[in-house]
Amino acid sequence: MKHYTFIDFATQGYLAMVGLLILIFHGEAVAQWPWLVVAHVAGLALVHLLILLHVRWPANRLLDFLRHFYPVPMFIGFYRETGELNQIFVSGFLDPVFIHWDERLFGGQPSLTFMEHLPYWPVSEMFYAAYFSYYVMIVGVGLALFLRDRRQFFHYLSIVCFVFYVCYLIYIFTPVTGPRIFFRAVNGYELPAQAQPAVLPEYPSAVQAGPFFRLMDWIYEHFEASGAAFPSSHVAVAIVTLYFSFRYLPRIRVLHLLMVVLLSLSTVYCRYHYAVDVAAGVVTAALLIPLGNWLYFRFQRLLKQANGAEVSSPKPVSTVESV
């Protein structure tokens, strides 16, 4: 275990924790639970094997690349899995509660009225492009740090993973679909009549004509997990990427800040999130970034000391910073 890093323990911990939740609490809500348990055990074994192989052949470029980036493709699987597990502890979805909160806090439903007030093609495309920029932020900042300094990259990916894993756990216990549930049933669940607005605005034709609208519609059709709206991981993780721009990539920080602001607004305009989801995403980032940093550096220091290494000893930037 001496070659494990914070991100390895976080990933293995998530795999083990969710695997145990499935094994113990699956009930009738998870039809394919044996296969999911097997997948989690296989994930634990494969991650450990990758770490051992990289220790054995550290100069192998493919192993070195996989050793740094292996959590990234796992995000998609973990995210989609939350849609299979979010009925273990809750039956149906909690959207009526969040619709009520938006109503109380904002006097209406911003996720319905925002687009209705600005139904113009240039505006909608700006917001849908900002929403899509989420994926560019994660990959772009990661690649920039990977090429700049592997230690900075590993710090970045560790905090991104930590925030993702906490959000995914919340989704399992708190299934909220978001404003799309106004327009269609999700997994057989329909909003109760008292939660539906008297008049439901349509998507303007000018909005639907945009290429970024169609791109995001395709992404949600093929990759979206039902019940993964609260807190908004789009907002929380975008703020994480912004934090690392301010810390390590000062040349892009102003543009990056603008895109994060637009992205946060777009989650409501594009009808993917309630306004309270966005606020919760901001709070999630504000709490988890300092907590993740504290865990990352404390974990690093304690395990280096336990292995007899000097905390301040330099590490070559081309290798994984193992502990």
C-alpha cells in the first residue's frame, strides 16, 4: 500500500463503500445487484493491479498515462450507476420538495421563467455552450497541469475526484431529477398535480434550432443519470477547476471565471437544475475544496513519514507522486 496516493485510496474507498451499500441494501430496487457487486470488486482489483504494474515498470508510457488518468473514465460509470441505485433508500424522486423550495425562495420557478424571458437563439446558444464548457474545463485544466507539473496535476485530479465522489454519494441518497421532470415522466415517476405549474412553457423553436442545444440534448439522452441534480456537480466541479486556475494557471483565470459564472446561470436557463441545486453546488465546492486540500496534504505527509520519507523531498515531475 506504500505506493498508493490519496486519489487511489479515495477511489478504492468509493468502490468499496458503494459496493457494500449495494450488497446490504439492494432489496428489490436494484435488479442487477450481483453484477454491480462483481463490477465493484473487479474495479478494486484492477486499480490495485495497475498500481503494482506501474511500480514494476515506471518507464512504460502507457502504464504511466493510465496511472495518472485512470479515475477519469470511471467518473462516467460511477455517475450512471447512481441512477441505478437512487431508489434503494428513497421511492420515487424528491423533486416536489425542491420545486417548493424554489417557489418559497424565488417566488416562482426560475428554471422555467429564465428561458421564457430570453427565448433568443444567440442567448440560448451562449448558455448551452457555457453548459458544455464544463467538459472542456475538466479536461483542459487537467491536461494543462499534466503537461506543466505532474504534482500539480495529481493534486488537481485528487480534489476533482473527491468532490465527484461526495456528489455521487449524495445522489444515491437524495434523488432529484431537475426541471426536466416538468416535461416528462422519469423512470415511470410523474410529478404530483400540485407540483406542476398551471401553465407549462414550451422550449422556444429558436432555442431548439441551436447546435449546442442539440449537442446537449444528445449527451443527456445517452449519458444522463436520473436523480443526479442536487447538488449541481456541474457547478461544484467547475468551481474546483476555477480554484486550480487561480492557483496554478493565472493566464486563464479571468476567462475561466467568466465561463464558470455563465455555466452556473446556464444550469437554470437550460432547465437542467433548480436554482437551489446551483446554490448547493456553490456550497459543496466551498466546503469540499478546503476539506479535500486538508485531507490531501495531511494524508501525504503522514504516509511519507510512516514510510520513512522526508516530507519536503523533491519529486520528479514525470512520475506519480506516490506515498
